[in-house]
Amino acid sequence: MLGFPMPYNDELLYSVIARHGIHSGITSPKELLREVFGNTKLVATSDLPGHLGAIAELYPQQTGVTAEYLLYRHTLFPLYAPFIGKERSVSLKRALMSGEKSAAHTKIGAVASRLKQPRALRYCPGCIEEQLERHGECYWQRECQVAGIWGCLKHGRFIESTVARHEVHRHAFFAADEAKCPFVSQLPCSPQERLAARSTKELLELRMAYSPDIEQWGLWYRQVAEGLRLNRGKHICHELVRNKVLSCWGIGWLHQNGLLPNNAEASWLRALFRKHRKSFSYLEHIVVLHALLEPGWSWAGVLQSVERSKPPPHRAGTSKCSVESETLKQNRVRWAKAARKFGTKKARSSGYGALYAWLYRHDRVWLLEQGERFRSRSNRNSSRVDWRSRDKYLFRRLCGLRERCERELAGKRHSAQWYLNQLDDRSRLEKKPDLLPLCRRLLERDSEDVDEYQVRRLTRTYAESTALGDELKRWKLLRHSGLSEERLTPLAKLFLDKVLML
């Protein structure tokens, strides 16, 4: 595509697309999507957009702009790639560069993260002024949108613009301008904010693609702690690590970012030095690295060191006694008696937990085979429930619901699930439909399908328009009914044609 703007330094790809809309005079969000992507159903994502391959094809080959170039230079992908594991990083990279559905924010852990994402796109007034002087226009910068980073190293704290990150109009790209980014005075950044911003900026500008495995991070942190003598044998002294973090960053800044570590076993700081079963955010890594490493460390050096960390070769433990030993036979007999008396689960909490652990370590195959044999069974008798009476009672309630909702033109679709949601004890009907035949047949026969639901919506709109004396237009009936020509079912389309012929 001729005329598609080249991205400025540290510019979000979201901003490049928005500037193209301004340069081309495109005012319709759907028209902009159609021109750039050839698809009007894509969502305008600011931090981790997809379909990068389609955007790279808009540039001439001589520019050297590729999908990978856009991914690492103009999205926030470099902040997450080193910390989510090699397999997940490669999968996310492939999905963003192609047209696959990526579920990007789930894969990077943003949904469950302690870091709260900014509510709106942010900007630095000083940087905006420099952009206008240099380029004659302004744009959204990457480093301004990073969660947990509050200010620019050069000018001061960021300001929230009037553009929400999750707009009501999910398909619209909003370009930065002086109206959305007014010039206001900036507060200076604290030393902690400047330190975090400097490390984040270095990570964003890292040109090498590092993606260590999650397990390597846990092993490397243990090695660092042992090198600083923050351990007692195999155990990390978590209190000493916590004191170093607090003295480096201060309680106020850590609390502001939701990273204040406590002494609980589930603390994120303790989990960071254990075997990693989940990823941690870039800011959590920055906090610990600055607290433990000497000044002057670099991300490239740290990531290279982590990738070189290899767990020691696993050596299968040898049993101290053979299967035929007297100790093993005695323990088998003791466990069999306990399991026969109490059942497998209750025996472990009745004084035989240590015996179970010993057998699990030395004779696991036999123990698991006996587990199914001695598992306690439920003695509950299901015949105590009068299912026929219950069926009639629920059937009468469903009939009452059906009679009331048949007279209502508004409301949600009266599907089988909708009927169940109106009942207090819906779980019985969901789990045991075969024991409630009357209710099951009513739901199969009288539940509203999509055809009937669309007809009901059109009927309501027609009745309201007729009562107000409005002129009947096809597009008006569809819009006020919340429908479109693409989603209209054949039955609803036939109904609409008949109505407009009246």
C-alpha cells in the first residue's frame, strides 16, 4: 500500500494505524479496518495487536519492515517474551504475526497479574511537544503504556489521555493529538520510578530474542541467593531476601504497584525462589534483580545467564530395601489393615500418614493398586428421593414460567438454560434429566430457538414503531431489534419481508 506511514521510534503499532486513518481522511472505524486488514471484525488492541504479517505486507520490501520487526519494535511483546517460557513465547509470537486467535492477554498472565493495567492511553507532555516540533504530528509511545511505569526519564510523570484502553467502540483507532493529549505540568519522578523506567526501557529495546524456560528462572534465582549467602543449606532465607527488597525499593512504591511482599507462604517473592510453576511479570523480576545484583547489570547478561542454567541430572532414588525385605512386607500388611478399616483417604488422617508416605516412596506401584481396592464407597441411597413427585413440582413451575414469558416480547432468549436459571434447584434438573422426564420434554419442546427469538425481537420493534406512528423502514427495524442482514435467519428474514409488505 502506497502511503502507509512508517512507524516512528518507539511508536505503538496502534498509533501507526490511527495516523494512517488521519492521513487518508478515513472517519469510519470499519472502513479503516477494511483498508488495512481486509476484515471489519478485528478489535483495536493497543499493546499486543495481531495480524502483524498483514500489516508488514503494506510496506515495500526495500523498507525492511517485517512482521518480526513490528512485533519487537512497536508492540509490548518484548516485556513478556523472556518470562512466559519458551513454548508459550513461540506460540504467542506465531499467533500475533499470523491471523490466528492469540488470547494474548491470557497467555502473558495479564488477566491474573498483580500489575493493574492503565485505564487509558498515557502520554508524556514533554515528549508530545518534541514530537510536534520534529515531525509535525504526535503519536502514542510504547514506554508510556507499560503497567507499573509511571514516568518518563527525561520529563516527568505520565498523564492519562481521554482515550480509554478498552473503548466502547472496540474497533476504533484513536490518533494522538493536542485535544486528547493537552499540555499540562508534570510532576517529577521518584528515584524508584526512574529506576524501574530505565530497566523497562532497556528491556523494550533489547534486540535479541531471549525466552528461557520458566524452570530455568527458578533455578537461576536459587543460584543467585546461594551466591549471596541468603540460604541455610538447601533452604532460602526468605526474610533476608524480603529485607533487601524493602531497603532497595521502599514500602510506598511497592504498595503502589501491588508488589509489597508479606511473610505468608503464598507471597510472590517466596514463590520466585522456588520451582516455578507459573510466570512472573517483568516488574517483579526488575524489583528482585535490582535488590540482589550489583549496579550496572544488564538484561542481556541476565538472560544469557538464565539460559545457561541447567538443572542437575535427575537420579532416581534407590530403595533402601528390596521388595522381598521384611520391612516392606510388614508395612504392606499394616497399610492393608488400616485401609480395610478406615478406607484409603481416612487412613492417612488417622495416624497412618507417615506409613502412606513411606510406601509411596518405596513401593508406589503396589500402593496405587491397593488404593482403588480399599477406597471407601458412598452408602447413600438415592431411592429416598421421590423423583416422580419432584418432576411434577418442577414441571408446574416451568409451565408457570412459560405462560408468563409467552406474553412478553422483550427480554432474553427463552432457551432451555434460561428456564433453568429461573429455578432455585436447577442443578437437579441439569444433572439428572433422565429422572425428570416431564421437565425434560417441556424444555425440548417449548424452549425458544434463535429463529423464534429473532422473530420476537422484530415483532416487538414493529409493535413499538406502529404505536408511535413511525415509518417502517427495513434498516430501522433491524437496528432497533439489534439485528443485521448477515445474522438474520431464514425464518426471521421471511417474517420481516411479510411485515414490510403489509
